[in-house]
Amino acid sequence: MSGYYKHHVFFCTNQREAGKACCENFNASNLRQYAKQRIKSLGLSGQGQVRVNTAACLDRCDEGPVIVVYPEAVWYSYIDRSDIDEIIEEHLIGGRIVERLRLPDGEA
């Protein structure tokens, strides 16, 4: 293993002015908390495993809500707890990217 964590998951929880697209409009903070608790309950949190963090703005609000998983640098959008569960089960545990939730990398 080359890093402190096997996976580092960043949740955008940005709140913009009323009417502007932002991840917090989609309950991002609550879903981040859910992911954090789920990771802990599965015994996957801590050094060498998974870390879930708030990232404030990830500058992809129009595609939100968004998370990014490192070290793979895979971007996801999600709707609810079942999407978060799928990312945890498939990507973080199973090592398989969830293509239906994956966002384009945005590279030119």
C-alpha cells in the first residue's frame, strides 16, 4: 500500500447562494454523514482503509451532488443512500467502478 488510506472519499458539501446549483441542495452533508457511519459500521474506517471527508466545493456543482474517490480519481454523482451503498460495496470493497454513477473525468 502506498498511501495512508486505501481510499479517500471526498464529498462536496458546498452551499451556494439561493438558486445556484450546489451539492448541498441535494442533502450532501447528510449523505456524507451516512457514508461515514456506514464505512465505520462495516469496519472499513481508519489507517490503511477508507476515509470519508468533506471537501467544500469541488467545482462540479452542475453535475452534483458529487464525490471523488482517490487514489483512483473516480468522480461520482449520486441521489440517495442506495447509491452511496452501491459505491461502498462495489468500488470501496469490491474494487469495481460503478459506471452508472460515474462522471466523465473532464480532461480536455
